[in-house]
Amino acid sequence: MDGTDDLDELIRELNASTPEVHVPGPVGDTTRIDRWLRAVAAQRGSDLLLVAGAPPTLRADGRVMPLDEGPLDGADVEEAVLPALPPHARRLYAERGIADASYRIQGVGRFRVNLHRERGRAAAAVRLLPQRVPRLSTLGLPEQVEHLASLPRGLVLVGGPTGSGKSTTLAALVEEINRRDARHIVTIEDPIEYEHSHQRSIVEQVEIGIDAPDFPTALRAALRQAPDVIVIGEMRDPETMKIALAAAETGHLVLSTLHTNDVASTVSRIADSFPAERQNTIRQEVAMALAAVLTQTLLPRLGGGLVPAAELLMVGYGARQHIRRNALQHLHQEMTITRRAGSFTLEESLASLVKEGALDWRDAHARAAHVEEFEQLQPLP
């Protein structure tokens, strides 16, 4: 085989292994996605899932249920979803194969749209956003969580897996501050999920892709706007984390979320996002800036629906020392030592839910990270 044959063979292999990326053409109408989303709202669902090979599917109470329609292909998903996206999101999807945006149907509500690709085909996940910001007291979280809205400064992290209610908790904390305190709040989100009205506070909401190109740019701009409280929808990159730490150290209250499972992994995620040679320095900054870490998950409630279980670390001297030394395995003990400051463990939260009759003992036992502690708090009935 000569050189030309080798090149031809290489091109064929690349074409065979690289999925075709469809660049969206002219935008059509939103009839199909509007119909599906109206069905989600009518059935009190939380999400619409559009995946090639399956019919449009809604999620309600954590369970997925197909709508009475035939299976979709990737082109169907693109044709339905692209008209609902603003121009910047359509450009991102064409360039990167993934985009997030908000979408509103008059009289129905607002939705968060994520258009992405899987196995070389278009897919989408669309979440119904509540029209009103919930009060913190209605979320079912332990009452100690309300203390986070009273912190004057520092970094407050809310961790949890996807779909665990992190954004809702963050919005409820903002609403509590807004209702009670005269402060200047700046939120930076991609996209904006909850729309806040001005109450005692002034609230500015910056949407990535519309009001600013990215989180670091928006965060730097926010620091020049004399904010008291900065809310970062999600800390996705080291640059955003670095600026957030600096803001928290200089007297701002900074609230943000991370996709993590417990307090220790939430703390470690920040330092682990940086190159190895910088991680020790970042740990020192985290130890200084961090005020509290809340992590939560949603579990099936007895009688239907979902209920949050959580753990909270109010960061004091002992926790700061453990973070500096990267001895994060001791943070669970710190939660038990600092109960008077408002900390509580996941096992305490689970045991309380079982006592209240909101959670089955077996579900709680399966979720507990420290099983012996849970069994002491809540023996098998």
C-alpha cells in the first residue's frame, strides 16, 4: 500500500469513528416542545427527557413515564428543541454540542433546557422551574440550615448530586436574605432558574450567555458593583473558584453549589480542581474563606413524593485545621463537635426523618454513610 492509500484509509477510519455534528439551520416553531412541556406541567412533573430511540418522557416524583407518542430520533429532538433556544445557545450547541438556556411558555411557566449529544445524536433534558421562590422553611430541611442566611461573610457551599435540590436551596437562602435584610445581592447563573423580586434587598441577576460571556467575567464585574452577597449558580472551573475564594476572604458572603456527595468531597473538590503544585496553597485559602458546607440528597417519602436528607458543617477552628492539613476524614467528627454552632450529620438527619414518619428505616439505613451511628440514633423498629 502506498502513501496515498494509507492516507485514504486513515480518512475512512476517522470518518467512521467521529460522530457527525449537525449545525442547526433555520429556526422553526416550538409547537412540539410546547405540547410536551404543557403535559409535564399538567401532570405535575419535574422534567422532560428527549432521547433518541425513546418517546418523549416525563419525570414525576422521581419516576420516568413515557408520553403517548412514538420514539424520537436525533433530528426530531433538534427540530423540537432548537427553536426554544436563544441565539447564543444555538451557537454553543453548533460549536460544542451542548447548550443550556431558559425558556418560558406564557401561562405555563419557565423551563431550564439542556440540549446535548449522546452516541452522536441530539438529546435534551428540560426542567420545569417553580414560578415562585420557595421559603426555606417549606423545603423540609433541618431548621439549622436557616442560619446560613444570617452569615455576614464567607463562602457557603451547597453540595449534592444532580437533581438533589441544590439550586432550590440556594434560591431559598437568597429569598430569606432578600426578605429580611437590606443588602445588594448579585446572582450569576447559567441559566437563571428562579426570578427574584426586589424586597428589602436589591437583587441583580446575571445570565451567562446573555448578560456576560462566562462565569469568571461575570464574577469579576460583580466585584466592581459593590455587592454584599454574590451567588454563583455553580462553580465549574478553577478560575471561578479562585475569584470566589478571594471575594469571600474580602468580606463578601458568597453562595454557590458543587456536584458532590458529602461535606468532605465538597471541600476537596475545590483544591482537586487545581494543578497539584497549587493545591496546598488553595487549601489554605479554602480554610480561611469557608464558612459552611451543606450537602443534601432527595429520598422517597413515605406516602409519595421526595424528602431531603442533609448534613451541615459550620466551619470553625478545628475544621479549618483539618482542611489545611488535608485531613478531611475528620470533618465528620467536626460536625458532631460543633452541633451547638448548627452542624449536624447525615445520620442525624436520616434518623429525624424516620422518627417523623417521612422516611422508611430501610431507605435511611441504605443511605447512611456511618451505619453504626445511624443504628444508635435510630434502632431497627
